[in-house]
Amino acid sequence: MSPGTIDQWVVNAVEPSTLARFWAFLLGGEPMERRDGWAHVEGAAGLPRLSFQPTSEPKAHPNRLHVDVRVDDIAAVTERLLRRGATTVGDVVTDAQGSFQVLRDPEGNEFCLVRPAAR
């Protein structure tokens, strides 16, 4: 038995409610806002809560940790996310593990859309 489990992932955000809506669109679930300025994604199937903590400082450096989101069609999901404020970083990369596209959410947090190689 492990000593702990992940309760939630927390991301610092200048606009927590904007990021909650963006990530709820991508992962499913409902964006929720709290009176204290925090926001989170509630009910994304099988995932711990993804919360956004208010900060006045914009993101300035690369993430030390990022999320890989498995999708069936990288190009189609990328286009939908671009319309919601995402930006791409480079082109789709394909290697022996599959394909991935690096993106940034509306506040610049990096994440990848991935499609693993067929096994």
C-alpha cells in the first residue's frame, strides 16, 4: 500500500476561472469557481481535481511538470483548443512512441496532446 494518493493538481493562475473553463473543455467535467478566487475542474472522469490558485505573477519559465492528454485526433483537437486560447509550440512530433503536439494553455502552461503508437 502506498503512503498517499494525489488529492488534486494545483496550478498557479492569474485568471483561475479562465483556466478552469479551458481545462474543463479539454478533459470534461465542470468548471467551478470559489469566492476566494480559486477555480477547479469538477468531475473529470477518473482524474484527481485540477485546481487553479490565484497569483498575481504570470508564468515566466518552462513547467517542471506537464500534462499529457491522450486524444484520437491531434490535429482536430489542436484546432479546437486554438479557438479557445491555446497556442502551439512547434509542429507535431512522431517517434517510436507515437505522436505528440506541445501546446500552451491561455496562460502559457505547457501540455501535450498525445496519440500513442499502435501496438
